[in-house]
Amino acid sequence: MSTQLAPLAQRLGVPEARLSALRDHASGDLARLEEIVARAMESEDAAFDSALDEALRFVPRLVRGPAQKLLFPGGRRG
């Protein structure tokens, strides 16, 4: 399997074999795809954090910490 697929597979959390359909693409295209996926995931993380902060704004300040721990026992990202 192409090692060019390794960064994208790692970012997506899948085995390289799952991306075998991409193996014939140019390495520059694969690098660009990995960059796009990285930015999309970072954007999603930021949107999630913003939405969580906005939702917790409606919880009384004294119970925000315990409420967040109950909703997300492993932390915001599990």
C-alpha cells in the first residue's frame, strides 16, 4: 500500500487499505486532500466547542462543571 495514503488514513482513523481506491492519485493531490480534511476537522472541532459553550451558557454557573462532566465523562472530545 502506498505510504502516501498513511497521513490521510491516520487522520481519518482508518486502515490504509480502506483508502485503496485513492492509491492511483498523484501524491500532491493526496497531500492536498489530507490538508483539506485536516482543516475541515479543525473547523468542526471549533464549531463543536462553540456550540457546547453556548449550550452550557443556559446552565446555572454553579452546576456547569458538574453538568459538563456528566454529559462528557471523557472530556469534550470523549
